[in-house]
Amino acid sequence: MELVGQEEYRVRAGELARAYEGVRFEDVHRDVVAFLPGAGARVLDVGAGSGRDAAALAGRGYRVVAVEPTDALREVARRLHPEPAIEWVDSALPGVDGVSGPFALVLLSAVWMHLDPAERGVGMARLRELVEPAGRVVITLRHGPPPAGRRMFEVSGDETVALAAEHGLVPVHRGSHPDRMGRAEVSWTVLVFER
């Protein structure tokens, strides 16, 4: 299910996976760890990339469905993280076709900025369907110039919180931090919502 604008992810899959794997889950998501569900829960990682987050979540005792639309990245991720607790799925937002909820946690790390405004509306409705009552949705928003060849749109925390509210998702955490990969021109907003 290769998406428009994702050619660079396919061409540079190995290089990108090495970069993603060079930063630990606990460092990237340090302000999200407190919001993780109890062990054994079912978790959805949308835009799983190299599989770093899916593997870390599986290591914490979760059953993980890892969605990655770029074939080359998904194959690298499967090779790097062959954990039996991870189910790899070829799908993507906004529809996340072929995936059935409910999930205690839905993680979108560095994904939301790839959706245009219309897709974000459809995507948020779908996230609400996928998360269980009292479950949580984590969305990290990238701010800064997009790398050449990648389809990205400007998106704000305020816009995302307002859109989530339209779909019954209430913010329980909002934070920000500099880029964990050391890119001075990039920063992040971290949002945690509860259904």
C-alpha cells in the first residue's frame, strides 16, 4: 500500500531504519510512558517505520499490531524485530484498512504530518473507532521544514486537539521537546488523548 510521496522511505529504507533505531523508545517517548496501558493489552502502532516502537511495546508485554505502508521499511522492520507478539500489516491512515480494534493504545509517532487536512478528519474518526473506551491515542507532531521528497503538511497542536474533541477524544497530556535525533530545525509536540 505504497502512498504518494513516500518514495524516499522506500529508496532509503535501510538508512532511515538505522537512524530510527539509533534512538531508544524510552528517550523518544519519555513523556508517554506514564500513559501506557497494563501489560497484555492490545496496542496499535500506525506508521511503524523500522519497528523500534513496536518492538519496545512488545518487550513491555503488549500484543502489537504494527501498520507500515512502505514495503521496504516493513521488510527491514520484520527482519530487525521478529518478535512473535508483533503482527505486521500493510496499511495506512486515514482508513487503516484491514485492521480491527479495539486497542487499549494507538500510537502515531511522526505520522500525522503526512496527512492533508481532509485526510486528518477521516483519520481522526478512524482512530476513535479503533481505540477502546477509556483507551488512549498518542500523536506526535513534527514541526520544521520537511526533508526533500517527503509529503508533509504543517499541523499544530491546537488544530489536532480541536479535531480530536470533535470525535470524542479528550486531551490528557500535551508536551513538547526538541528533536531526539539532534536536528536543530525540528521540534515535536506530544499529545495523549483518551476516549
